[in-house]
Amino acid sequence: MRSAIASGSEASVARTINDIVIAGAGQAGARAAEALRARGFKGSITMIGEEPHPPYERPQLSKSLLQFRDAPVAYIKQAADWTKTLDINIETGAAAIDCDADRRIVSTADGRSFHFDGLLLATGTRPRRLPALEDAHIEVQYLRSVEDALRFRRHIQAGSRIAVVGGGVIGLEAACAAARNGCRVTVIESEEHLLARAFPPLIGGLVADRHRSHGVEFVFGATVTGSTSGSVGLSNGARIPADLVLVGIGVTPSAELAIRLGLPAAEGIAVDACGRTAVPDIFCAGDAALQWSRCHGRAIRVETWANAQNQAISVAANMIGDAVEYNDPPWFWTDQYDLNIQVAGDMRNAEHIARGDPSSGRFSIMAMRGAELVGALSVNATKDMAMLRRIIAANAKPQRADLESPGYDLRAVLKPH
């Protein structure tokens, strides 16, 4: 099994694990804590979170919380369920800022220390900042927390002028919510097409057309160079009127603890298939983890809800001595108006095969490298995607002609021959 950590790294020394600290109280940290108890771990679990809330579902930040004005925050569990039912100590509003691997101590910004036998780094990511708007003369927002989402929701009122910087999934979901609420929305994308880094051009065009039908305007091939009160300036000389700017230009790993431990973390915190870092008894899961992807043929960070949940569950098992490798192909979804788009595996650097008629609004595109299915994308074709994910995970070798036929039952690919 390929590993994202250095080849010399060995499994942690087998010993009794009594105290586990989870640095990070997001999706990955929470699911790992649940899994530890579900697997019968009786020792202490301390989950340290920078935000003042118990863990909540992350996808809602660009989805339901923006789409629906009365949508409540969806917590993974209420605080009492963590502390009383699961006997997990949650330290909210307390960022973990230092770690001593020899003394096995994690320290927080407010001066407290927590002992661990096993440590899980579930620190996630933070939005990449846009230097041209650091001293802006206009309100600038990023989407990282519940507070960010609720603040943006308060601003998306009929007639508001919203500039979205970045035509990726997060920016487009925010643009969709703003347009549906009657805002005048302009999306500024430095590439020449939407979603160019991960999606086939057909999908970028389809999404752009759907947004235009709701009044969204686009500026391609330009970057933001500055702002005034009421507008942003672009590299092509244009000025875009705006009352608020939402920036969605990617994320960077929150890796300060890893750096304190001497781990290289510029691209993410390297782990093997069991979630182990190069430091014994220290693991990593979720968006910050740099893990091997068979579909991509390299180590990547997987910034998805599914990975944050499922990898964390797997890593939790390894922390208490079970041998569970995590190899799920990456998978995520986005809703753009009436388009449900799902992506599994890797769609780049591959031959694309269509299943169904794209003009019908219901189809799939599959990515083949030789005989291997390494990626799939579906538009309003959830049943196809459910099977395609399984086929990719099984490393099956389907026939091209079968994949191209809408009448072919994809379940047959996984049946013994």
C-alpha cells in the first residue's frame, strides 16, 4: 500500500492508550470521537476546538444556512450528548497552539495543558486570503464558520450587489444563494472557465449557463487588484459595483501543531493509510491530512465532508490498536439551482466517456485511464453515481461499451464473472 508519509516511518509502539486528545472539533474530530466510543474505548477523550460551538455539519456553511433564511445550525450532537452520553470532554473556544511530543502535552492559547497517549490532529483548513483586499474599503467575507455563514446570509437581500471572487464550488454555492434572494451577483474567476481545475469543460459551461439564467454575471481571466467604497477593481481595468465581496479562492491546511512537531506541512500533514504521521502515536484526519489517492496516483488533501467523516472513523480505529486502512475514493457533491452534481475519484488527465445525453439534464461522465475507471461525475443521476463510486472503490475494470450504454446495469460490473 502506498503511503503519504516517509518510507522510514513505522507503526506506533504498541502500548496502553488511556488518554486521547483530539486537536480540532470539526467534522473529522467529532466523528473520530464518536468512533472511539463506538469501538469500546473507555479512556479519556478531550476534544479541543477553536470555535465556541460544539461540532457542527460543515456543508451547511455554503448550502442550507445560505439557501434558507430560517435554517437552524445543524449540530452533529448537542453539547450534553458529548459530555454526558459519550463522556467526552469538549474544550470549545480554546485553540490548541503547541504540542510537546516527548512530554505528550498539548497546550491551548489560554495556557491550559492536556496530557495524551494518543493525539489526533483534526485541525482542518482555513480560507486562503486575498492580499489585494486585506485593507479593503469594502466589506469582505470568507466562509469558514457558522458566524461567517450567518453574517453573509444577513447581507444577501434583494438588490444587494455581491461580488464573488472565485468560481469554485464554494463561491458558486454562495452565488446561487445570493441570486435566489434577489441580489445582483458577479462572479470573478481568474481562469477562462468555471470549475476548470477539477471538472470537464462541459460541466463548467452548463453551470455558468444555469447561473446566467438566474441573473448572475461572470468576469473570466481577471483578478482583483483593489477596492473602493462600493466597488472592486480588476486586472483588466474593469470596476465591479459591490456592497460586499465574498472570497472563495481555496484553503490552506491549519498545520501549526504539525510544524511544532517538526512535520513538513506546507501541502498538508502527511499520513499513511492508517492515518499515522511520522511521529509515533500522533495521527491526522480530515482536510489537513495529506493522504495517498490511488485515483490521482499521488498524495493529496481531500477537502470533502465524506473524507472528513469516513477517514476519521477509520483513523480512530487505528489509534486504539485496530488495523484499518482507509482507501475510499474522494467524493463530493454540489447543488447549483436544480443541478445536483456529484464527483468521485479524479476527473483530470483521463479519457472521458459520456453515459446519457447531456442535453437532457441527466447524465454521467466517466474518467478512464487505460482499463481503469478512476473518476466519475454525475448530473442529476444519483443512482449512477452510487454504483460508479463502488466500481471506482473496487478498482474494477469495466468495459467501455458497457459504461457508454444508459441501458446497461452498472451493478453487473461488480458481479463475479
